[in-house]
Amino acid sequence: MEQDNRESWLNRVAAGMGPLFETLDAPLPHRVRVAIGFTSTGRKGKAIGECWDNRRSADGHFEIFIRPDLAHDPDAMPAQIAAILAHELVHAAVGIPAGHGKAFKRVAVGLGLVGPMRATTPGPDFLTAIAPILAQAGPLPHARLDTGGETTAPKKQAARMLKCECEACGYTVRTARKWLESAGAPLCPIEGHGPMSHDPLDNPEDEDATG
């Protein structure tokens, strides 16, 4: 049995909405790719969905992205994702240059999307129309991605500060190895004590290579 994934689910929902667009005399383009992933503004951006013009695609596809960290209730998430998908599909159907103008509004409202056209939400008519499509598509193989904490990227280690000590009085300071190598050991502030020494056990190999 072929494993289901988010893209196949989105494609089933998009295909299921096809007749709705045809009824509104705004058939969907044949070349559309859909995926759950961050938009061009990244995880810190505010866009919840994005449709790229097919003229930007090397093989002439409209490229649609729906961000993965939307905080919908799990039970409501499929309908909410479908509503975002519908919004982006309207862009593909009427053309990106149309923006959120009259052509966009005619189709979006006809699908049952409500609210400001730049940020539509699913109205009762949309939820009624999408219900059998979602039932046919099956469970959404997706869960909200928590982007509020640390990412998987390792943190850059801060440069190690090496301990330097005056052999005469024990006065200590810490400095970066690069200053020891370029300017020499620091001088003890007590007159006549001269340069301080650093611990020879401080090995350069212990320092972060990127620091």
C-alpha cells in the first residue's frame, strides 16, 4: 500500500474542489503543485499561504505553500487547511496579476470564503461544500509544527576565554586566544610584575572551530 503524505492529501482536496471552480467559470490550471511548507517570508513571516506565479516556475507550474505551524484545533485543521488552499487556488485560477481584486473576490465569495479578501476564512457555505471532499480525501497526515523553541541547528559556541595569571601576585584575567597570539600576554597592573602567563593546558584544539 502506498504511504499517504501531506502533498497527496492536498492534491486530493484540490482535485475535489475542481468542479466548484468550474461552476464559477474559473477552472483550475492543470499545472499546480501544492505543499505544506514555509512561505518565502519564512517562519517569522505572517503569511499563512502563498501562490507563486507559474511564470516563475521552470516547468510552468503554480507553486502553492501552506505554512506548517498554524495553530488550529486538530479537529478543525483539515477544513482550515482546505480554506487556505482554496484561497491560493483562486489566485492560480484568476491569475496572480489579479491580486485580491474583483476577479478574485467573485470566485472566492462563490466558493464560500468570507472576510477581507487578503485574509479570507471559511464561511458556512464553504464548510458545507468541503465536507464531502474532506471525507473522500481521508485523514490529514499532518500535525502542527511548533516553531517557538530551538531549531535543530546547533548553536554556535562562544569563543573560549583563556585564563592569564601573574606569577608574582596571582592577579588573573581572561582573554581570547587571538589577542594572545597577536598582541602577546597582558601585563599585570602592578608595576614591575610584567607579562602574565596563561595555562599551557589550554589547548587551541578545544576551541570551537567556527569561533
